[in-house]
Amino acid sequence: MKGNEALAEAAIRAGCKCFFGYPITPQTELSEYLSKQMPKRGGVFLQAESEVAAINMVLGAGATGTRVMTSSSSPGVSLKSEGISYIAGSDVPCLIVNVERGGPGLGSIQPSQQDYWQATKGLGHGDFRLIILAPNSVQEVVNLVVRAFDLGEKYRVPVMLLSDGLLGQMMEPVEFPEISAEGADNSGWAAVGTKMQREHHIVNSLYIEANDLEEQVRKRYERYAVIEENESEGESYLCDDADIVITAFGATSRIAKSAVNKARAEGIKAGLFRPITLWPFPKKQLLDATKQAKAVLSVEMNMGQMIDDVKLALDCKIPVSFYGRTGGVIPSPNEVLEEIRKLNGGIK
Amino acid sequence: MAVKFQRPHALCDVRLHYCAGCTHGIIHRLVAEVIDEMGIEGDTVGVCPVGCSVFAYNYFGCDMIEAPHGRAPAVATGVKRARPDLNVFTYQGDGDLAAIGTAETVHAATRGENIAVIFVNNGTYGMTGGQMAPTTLPGQVTTTSPYGRDPRKAGYPIHVCEMLSTLDGTALAVRTAVDTVPHIRETKKMIRKAFENQQKGNGFSIVEVLSTCPSNWGLTPKESIKRLQEECIPYYPLGVYKDVNMEEANADKLAMGGAAK
Amino acid sequence: MAKMNVIFDRCKGCELCTTACPKGIVAIQHEKRNKEGVFTAYCTDDDACIGCAMCAMMCPDCAIVIES
């Protein structure tokens, strides 16, 4: 299946009942698939008048405790940032998909990872976080969509799945796991009518007294700390004896893996560390993966964004360099291999 | 003696934060009275705007959601689509509904969303201190039109009901006022109609209520009512701009297809 | 005989009720301020009150309860 379609199918199987979106390349197949399937399978598909409206529809549906999602691509996600901030401030769970493309501005429609900063640090105004999941195969897209809904409800946070034009358009075989789409018990906070049985629920991000707002934000950060402790995830490949560890996420990690294999064939001890959760960033796992490393190379489809988190995690104890292509250009394994060779020469 | 008139149940027993004589309180009460009389408090979700009525979530006894500025119709759409069994209303001011939220308003209307929109038009941004609103009258002095609104530069006021009544998804578009008891009674009747339309699945209903803002108009509450009558109502005529059975009114378009096969 | 009861601390003294009374028997008293510091509305002639509730309908603060 195509990555975008597999994502959509996984969402339905995970119990997503509502989709609100706006057309944009390269996430198109996702919304087209849902427009066909949702009405047949008891769900709601609605094409909104704008990304701004779509994310606010997500807020409304999510506020009722319904599993809900939206998808877009980079410029559209910028438009959604207002609503995402409100959703985070109102503790409403939902899934937001970004099938990244080139930027800034209208940029290009080619694959990119230029929204790492936006996703992990700047998705709207205020102190808040989203859980950011970064799959690197169509199968993992499916698995992480299911996990995204569960995590969102467990911690009452919005979750973003960061895909890109490569993963979205890629065709791979995929198996759908058995899913029990029970969902969490949202009856303690959701706006579904009091039935005259309880005090009214208010889904809200406004706290006009500074001390009240601080308390709300602090409580949210206590949850974030639990998420950092329990949900950080990364994958190591040939890192145990590696002199050079590449860090890469999403589709780029597959290119980097080819380069690592080529380097190993030349006798260079290279390894790959792939963060699966971009927030929380898997710091401990990265430290484990770089125990033997003399150099770290961050490979990204941008001008160097995740490298900041890699450096922070390593606390400047290992030199970290960068290789990336941007604007929608995809780096080749040989380009990455050349960087590995240079680093290998440097550490000898 | 029996109690003949008191605060409706759906309006919480708290002091409203509005300025003395602000007619928001009357409109809140009318919405709550309709909710009481229809017996739907337990199955209603309200969506608040940003503006003076931002704290309305503290005042209505039903479940409430606070929307970003202007986005209440989109939030209400999300609620209603996810849970069609709920009664959903938005409560919005003129800056919220007719400036920053114009797109959300127009498209919720054209989709015929089954929601009730209570639109409070007092021609000013009250919460931020009396700036020019999309419905500020020509010549009206505000803090951002200090020489009076000049339509040549600042544009013309928007007639919301007239505009929305051109859309096929709009079932009810009506403009009322709360300057007198008869007008207050009429407003309540129309709010009830908006909620009933929703229960019938009759599409988008908007009740525009001409309202006052004594603090930012720089008038006493009584003088504000007088201005409402002498300046605002003549500019924004009261009345029913549209009141249809949406399915019947659009039978030709609906016959063109699109039903799920 | 009907009775207009003003919830003393809820009244903001806006005077809108005084414009609504068909009998002209609602006024603002100038003897005692409530906790918000305002002089409140009252019925000047309980015997003349017909309990029409027009004052209460005009009140933005649900500060008037009518008994009859």
C-alpha cells in the first residue's frame, strides 16, 4: 500500500471517527482515501474551508472525547499552529499528520524534513509539547498511527505523526495489526452533555489569573516528564562497536542505513541511531548507542535541525557534524558514505 | 406567593462580569431560558468566542468549550459532526464572527451545519477597549477610528444577516434587538426557533441581536438603549431575513445527487 | 399583589429596569450601597406592582425575582 493510504486505513482501524482536512500536496491520497472509506465505515469526513477551520473542527470533535485526526503538509501545518496551541492548552487528544514538503513559504512539493523544529519546538504560542512520532517505513506508519491515538488519550496531549513526501508516496507491503479500538475513558472531562448528572465540563485554555495559568502549565509539564520517562523511543543499528554513529530520522534513516552498510563493507565501523519519537527525544538511547563513538554525523533533509537535539543529548562530549540536502533534494547513500569516509579519515 | 420570574436553571448562579447595563446578560438569560424550556440542558454543548463573552463558559450550566478567536463555528461543527445527538450553539460577538471568523461563519452557514449561532452585535471590540469593529457605523468614533469611521478608508459595515441569507445552507437568519421588552420577547422566540431548527436538522440558524456597549460607547446604559434605537436599528433593520425549510428550499440542488451509495 | 425582589448584591444599578416598568414604580434608591458599591433598584410602591416581570426581563444580571 501507499504510505498515505496505509496511514488512513490504520487510523480507521484505530477507531478514528472524524477527519477534518484541507487539500494539499503531498498528503492528498490520505484525505481522498478517507473521503471514500469514512462514510462506509461509520465515520465522518469533512473537507473544511481552510486548515484553520479544520484544526478547530478537530478541537470540537476532540473535546467530545471522539478519536479525531487531521492531516496536512508543511504550509498547511503552519496555518494549523493556532489551533494546535489551543488544543494543547485545552488538553484535548488528537492526531495531526504532517506529510512534510520543502519550505520556507510555498517552497516545493518534494519530500523534506524541514519541519523538525516546527514540530518539536515551535508548533504554536505558549509553553507546550506535542508527542512527535517519526516512522521510516509504511509498516511503521501503520504501527505508530495506532500508538498515536493511544498515547494521545493516555496523556491527554495532541500527537503529531511526522511523515514526509517520500513515505507518503512509497509503496510497501503492510500488515495491519489486530487493534482493539476501545479507547480511553474520557467521561471525566469531555463535553458531551451533563445529562443533568454532574457539574458542567469546560474545555478551555484560558486562565486569566497568572497563578492559575502557571499551575495549569506546571501540571501539564508534570505529564510531559512522565512521557519523557516512559515513551522515548529510538532504534540502534550496528552501534555497539561503532566509531562513527549517524543520527537520522524518518525516510532519511533508510538512506543512512544503506550508507552504513556500504561503509561496513569498506571496513569502517559505522552505525546508525534513529529516533522514533522526536519529542520526547530519546536521549538515553542515543547515549547508549554512542558509547564507543568518536564522531557523530546528523543526516537530515534540511539545513540542520535535529542536530541541535543530538548535540544537547551528547552534551558536547562527542563532536557532531552535519550532512543534509534541502529544498526537496534527497541525499543519496553515496553522498552520505563520502561524509562517513571523511570522518573516518579524521579520527584516524 | 409563588415565584413568577427568576434566573433560569441553565444560567449559573454567579455574578456576571459584564459592565453595568451591558445587554450581554439579557441575551445569556434568553439562551438559558430557551434551554430550560426545551429541557435540553443535559444534552447541550455551547461554544464561547473570544471577546467580552469569553467567560460565558462560566455562566451556562451545560458543557462548554472555549474556541480560538472567530473559530467557534468550526469548533461547533466538530462537536456536531462527532456527536449529532447534542444540541450545539455558539455565542459570538461582532469582531469574532464578522471579522476574524468570517470564513468560519460563512462556510458553516453554506454547509448548512445544524448549529445555532447567537450573534451579539454592538459595533465595537468591547474586551480590548472599544476599537472599530466590522459592524461599527459610518462616522462612529472608536479608539481606532478617532475621527469617525470613514468607509472610504476603513470599509463599510457588514450586514451579516443579509449576507448569510444568500447562502443555501442558511435556514434562519434573523435580526432582533434587546432595547425593549417586546423586542426581548421576540429575540427569545427566535433563539428558540434556532434551537428547534437544529433538532429538526434544518440547517444553519443565526440570530443577530443588536446590543449595547455603554462603557465603550461612552454613554449611560439608558442613553445606550436610546442610541441603539435611534442609530443602530435604522442602520441594521430588524426582521426575518430568511426562514425556510432547507430541504424544500434546495430540492432542485439536492436532486442533483451526491447521496452515499 | 405581586412583589419585585431585588437581589441586593447582584444589582449593578444600571437603571434599565426603570425604563421597562409600565407603572413607573421602579427606581434607584440612594441610601445604601451594595458590596459592589452601587445604589440598587427597588420598587417604590409594592401595592401598585402588577407582577408583569418586565423589569426582570430587562435586567441584564438576573438580579430581579418576581413573586405573585
